[in-house]
Amino acid sequence: MNESRDEPIIPADGRLITIDILRGLAILWVVVYHLWGLSAVGYRLLPAPRTYYERFWERLRDGDGLAASTAFTDLVFRLGNNGVTVFMILSGISLTISATRKRGAVSASQFYALRLRKLLIPYWAGWAIYVATLAIVALYRVPADGGTFRHNFEYLGLIHQGDPHQLIAGLLIFPRVLEFNYLFAPAPALWFVPLMLQYYLLFPVLQRLVERMGPLAFAGAGFVVSVGFTAWLIWEYGSVGARGYYWGGLFPFRLFEFAIGMSIGYAMVTHPRVLRRAFASAPALLALGALGLGLHTWGSWLDARSGYWESFGYPLLTAGFAALVLALVVVRPGVLLSSPPARLMAFVGTVSYTVLIVNEVFRHVNGYLIVQGHQWSAGWWWYIVVLYVPLTVVFAYPLAAVLGLLPASQARGREPTRGATPPGAPP
């Protein structure tokens, strides 16, 4: 038992299958969130998660089991945008593990050359694929629905998404976080790339800070910074939503999600025995999981109705996820993590970036079907069940291979090793 507590968390090859599994779960959560959200409310804004919590508790209080189960699934789907938070935490973990294990062997210029290439080339490929999708669907709509090619290219129903300004903003990346109209230009799901790009550019500095401050102090500083800047946003503009694109895409509003991931990754390399011994028992892991669930629920509950308390909402939600992630990454891989379903999920995790890119094509087509009034028809169900999710994953693999995003073991046709810090996974 003592030997298992003292063994390193990170295997010799530097890869943890748990991180791949978590990425796979997170990307499928995001995909289902996109599908559910578009089907539930169309292109309108979804209500805050608190609304879905209240609805679930009301159904439970009424004793209506069927309605409560439906409300619970709606709540789970509504929280699917939190998959991005998981990606940010995992990216902080992966980058810090790699940098700490190499102990300065990789220069800042080498880091930027590698990481920016793997972030930006897929981004521009995704931009081009989405623009091509708009054009192909517009060509179909001209004879099918009437109107000019330009109108059909720029509009889907009342949604304006393809004008030249949107295309240029998407191509240049940073305009997406400087003006609300450009946040989702033109491929909506790639909004997180400018945020991740800022973290990548700052990572060498942040790495030095976590080494000097230690993981706990660094995570605490990230929490304070995120809360402080979000509180300023509420004070200056009245609510987070008034300038939500600042909060969603600009450093340092969401620094904590990346900082706590870095703290976990640094501790996994430098203090593995402490983590192993702290969470070696099942009760300790269950307590950590319960803490994570409680913090996440608390953070999700805080919204615009909470006033300045809303500034604590996302950091608490992030802390909850971090606790859950920590509980999973420190546990020794056993039968469950090496089972076929887990390995399949790990495979999805290695191509998660291209899953997101490919899914935008299917999501746009789904939007067109809904606008045309085909939702809930037999043909729509066939499209969703047979094509939407399955082909998203199927097509993601060859795209990842073309973009050079596959881990070395998969690219060479070998069986994946026991791990997961894939170079092609998104943040």
C-alpha cells in the first residue's frame, strides 16, 4: 500500500490516459450542448443555469419523477458549455507537466513555435471549413428556397453570420474579443481560441510564477484576480452580461481556470507523494468529489440576480471542476480506465479539437433544418442519430491526421500508450 502511495502520478512516457478520457467526455458534452441548445431555444439565449436548477428542484418537490428526470437531463445539457472550462483546466495541467518535467530545456521561442502552430493552423482550417459550409449550403438554398447566393450565404433565417466583416474578424482572430458582434465570427464554437492564445503567450511568465509562488499560492492568486476583474466588470457596466465578451474572451477575467490547472500540473510533478497520500483512500477521493460537486453547484447558482456575488460564480464553478479533475488524475489507472469504453473515450479526447471543428458543419446544417421547420420530423431524427454525432467523430480523425494533431503513437499506427497529453487536443 505504501509503495502505491509513493509511486509517481505521471508515468515515464509522460502521458496520462485520464486526461484523454476527460477531454473526450468534455468535447462530447459540448457537442450535445450545442445540439440540445439549438433544438431547445433556436438561436435565442439560453436561460441561466440557475433556472434549470430551480426547475429540477420544483419537480422533485412535486414528486413527479418523470418530470424531475427530464428537468435533470435539461440541467446536465444546459451545463454543457462548462466543457470549455474542463478544457482550460486540462490545458493548464498538460502544459505545466510538460514544461516542469523538461525543467527549462525548451526555450520560449520553441514553445511558441510548437504550441501556436498546433492552436492556430487548426483554427484557420476550421475557419475555412466553416466558410466553405456556408457557401455550399447557400448554393443549395438558391434553387431550393430562392433568394440570392449572397443573402443565403450571409443569413440563416434572421441570423446574420456571413458578411465580409464577420469573415475578416474570424480570420484575424483577435477582433472576436474586441466587439460583441464578432465573438462568434464566423464559426461560433471557435470563440475560445483567442482566449487560449492569450494563455499560450503568457505561459512562460505564468510558469515562472507558479515555480516561485508554489501551486497553492498561485491558484489563490488566480482566484483573486478573476474575482476582482469580474467584480470590476459588474461595477463598471452593471452586470457581467453587459460586456460578456470581455469576460468570455479577454485575459485576465477567466485566469483562474488556467491557473488552477497549472497548479495541479505543477503539484503532480513536484509533489506526487503528497497528492498520492492525501487521496490514497476511497473516502478521501469521495470527499474531494463531493467538494467539487458542491462548489460547482454553488458557482452555477450565482448569476445576474446575485449582484456582486456573481463575480464568485465562475471561479467557484471552476474550483469545483478542478477538484473533480484532481480526484481523477491522481487515482491509479485500473480496470475501469483501461476498459474498451474508456479507451474509446480517450481516443475521442485525442482528436477533440477537430471534433469541435467538424461538428460546426453538422451544427450549421441542423440550424438550417430547424429554420425550415423540419425539427422533430423522421428525417431530422435520422440526421441527428445517424449523422450528427457519429460522423462528427469519424471525420475528426482524418482531419487531425492531416493537421498533424495526432499523438505520435497513433500517427505511427501503434497502440496508444497509457496516457494522455495529446498535442492535438484543444484547450
